[in-house]
Amino acid sequence: MFLFRHANKSIELIDSFLNLIDQGAILFREGVKNYLYGNRESFLNNLQTLSTLETEADIIKRQLENLLYSQSLMPQLRGDILKLMEDLDNIIDLAKTNLYQFDVEVPFIPAELNQDLVKLTELSASAIESVIPAARAYFKDPDTVKEKLHRVYLFEKEADKLADSIKRKVFHDMPGLKLSEKFHLRYFTLHIEMLSDAAEKTADVLSIMAIKRTI
């Protein structure tokens, strides 16, 4: 009963952690959109909430790590689980850091790029959100993990293509911008795109974990 209680606690922590990552993707999406359309107060609220979520995710990750080691729970899976948690935690860290850079550097973004950058943000956020059901499936039905991950790779590829298109537009079709402004726009396009790359990296980890559980 003692071990069962701690096993249930670890499952609760994992579930709460995944919820935070999912919420982080939503907040990043809303934060970028609010910045682009000049909704300063909403943007700052998104940033503050995302920062709070990132702190909560760190706390839960440490609690889970302590529980798994102190109670010797899931010893064969423990290393993989902690690796997965680390990669997921990196996603929400990256989301907070990248959104924070909008507040620090205040990039000038021409209105004609808003639609493309909103779409890029949607793709990156969707890549993150698609990791969550696959991560949940790992603990409940590992045979279904692979079929859930294809959406992550699809969104990541689309994000890469759109990011390249945005950068090409900035450097080839916007002669009125200073070179420094073009570099800045490329930099912030990369900030958004990086989240889909982080989701893809986590999907790769999950795919290997699922294979190890099913052989």
C-alpha cells in the first residue's frame, strides 16, 4: 500500500507537469500574438503567467525526481522518464525566455509580417501541444505513442518552411528596412521556430522510449 500510494503520487505529478507544458504553449501563442498587435497589458500578463508556470514546472520536476529515487519507483524506466521531463521542462523554459526577449528588445515588426508570424507561432505551439498526448500515452498505452507523434513532425516541418519563407521575405522583399532591422527580424523568427525544434527533439526521445517499452 505504501508503494502504491507513492506510485499514484508520481502519476499525479507527471499529469500536472504535462498540463503545465500544455498551458505554456497556449500562453506563448497568445503572448506573441498580443505583442504583434500591440496589446501590451495582455502581453505582460501572458509573460508573467508563463514565468509562474515555468517555476511550477521546475518544482514538480524536482518533486518527481526525489520521489522516484527516494522510493525506488519504476527503476527500469526512471532514467527515461527523467530525461523526458527534462526535455519537456526545457520547452517551457525556452518559451518563457523567448517571450521575455520580446519585452527586453522590443523588436520593430512591420504589420505585413504579423499574419506570417502568428501562423509560425501557431505551428510551433501546435508542435508542443501534440507532444502532450503522446507523452500521456507512454504511461498508459505505449503502443500508440508513434501514431500520436506524426503530428509533431508535421508541424515542425511546416514551421521550418514558413520560417524560411519569412526570412526570405525580410531580406528580399522589404528594401525599406535597415539591415540591422532585418537581422533582428530573422532573430525573432528563429526564437519562435526554435520551439517547434524543441518539440521535435522531445518527440524523438519519446519515440525511442516507446520502442524500449514495447520490445
